[in-house]
Amino acid sequence: MQTPLDEQLEKVATLNELKQLCEHYLGSEVSKGEKFVFGEGSPQAEVMIIGEAPGVQEAKTGRPFVGNAGKLLNTLLNQIGLEREQIYISNILKTHPSGNRKPYRGEIKKELPFLLRQIELLRPKLLVLLGATALQALYDPKAKITELRGNWIEVKNLPTFVTYHPAAALRDETKKKTLEHDFSKLQERLASAV
Ligand code: URA
């Protein structure tokens, strides 16, 4: 059954309209002094990267991946010849989970429809999922990141590459090499015309 939100989501025709709708619905969920983080990048992006949820820095600035994990993400992108401006970056949640915890299932259920519409409006050629939260929210709640990372799956009819979240590599240095290896696989795919 369609909810009033589903109907409104269907009606929005541009990313800007979606951002306004998102602010209307989620603005009140954002803690004082924080911003909601819609996502950013080129509206012509062929690659859409999806992380977990905004952290403290992101909620402060209203921009995704601007903290330490974001710095590592920028390096990984640059290593494969991509600039942030060429791609689009978003998250499963648009609001910062208090205390930097993992998103609750209820929060994901509430906020995911905005991301799903964002994917439809952006129409990227491929998705990249960073970490278990993105994988489980968009593919299968039981999927294991350790089993699927480095592999291609299908999400919303799009080829979708799975890898670790850069924050995991900040906690465990060995994962950085794996991330670099995964990003080089992504580069190969992009070189073969997506
Ligand atoms: N981690 C995420 O998953 N997303 C951000 O935007 C920042 C950190």
C-alpha cells in the first residue's frame, strides 16, 4: 500500500525537489546544531558511492564524507583517477546517529526511501557500497561484508560493487590494502566502459 510519503516521493522530479522533501520530513530528526546530509556530487555522475551515515563532521557541515574516513575515500578515488566532483556520494542515513553508533533498523526503514528515490533520479551507471550497513540495507540484511567485498552484485537493476567502509581501514591498517585492491578492480570496470 502506498503511503503519503511514497506518493510525494513519486512526484519529485529532480534531486533539488527531493532534497527539499527530505528536509521537510527529516529536518526535525536532526539534533540541535546539526545538519542533515542529503549527499552531493555531479548530477551527471556515472558512479554513486553509498556509505553508512553522517558522522560528527558531516552533520556539522551538511556534507558527506568530510571527516577522516572521507579523507581516505578521497585518496582511494584519486588513486584510481577519480575526483569527488565527478561522482556522487550519499549515505543510507541522512541524519547523524547520536553517539556515532550504527544506525538502528527503524532509522534505516524511515530514511531509506529517500536514498532509493535519489538513485532513481540520479540514474548512475553503477553503485559502490561501502561497508556492511550499506550492503545489508540495500541488498540483504543477512549479507556478510567479508564474503561479498570485492564482488559485483545487483541493486535496483544496477551493477553494484561492494567493498569495506574506509573507517574500517582506519581501525585496521590491513584493510587499507584490501580497499586499494578493491578500488583497482573498480577502476578496471570503469576503464571497460562500465
Ligand atoms: N561515514 C559514512 O558512512 N558516511 C559519511 O558521510 C561519513 C562517515
